[in-house]
Amino acid sequence: MSITLRQEQLIAELDQDGLDTTAAMSVLATLRRTQELHELDVKRLLGELAK
């Protein structure tokens, strides 16, 4: 299970319990964007190494 998927599940549980998930959703969005940037950077570096 991916980290982001687990975080989504935990946030859903908090939401079902009626808790404010605004901050958690913001952190999750940051985590997703950071992961996306990391993956793009890895692809770029692999491309550089392949030259």
C-alpha cells in the first residue's frame, strides 16, 4: 500500500468521525506534489545517465 493511499484512508476515517480534515488534506496535497516532482526528477536523471 502506498503512503498516499494510507493517508487518504486515515483522512477519510477522520472525516467520517466528523473531524476537521482541512490541514490533513493540505499536507496530503503537498505530499502528492512532492512525490510527483520526485518522480519527474528521477526520470530526468535517468535520461541524463542514458546519454
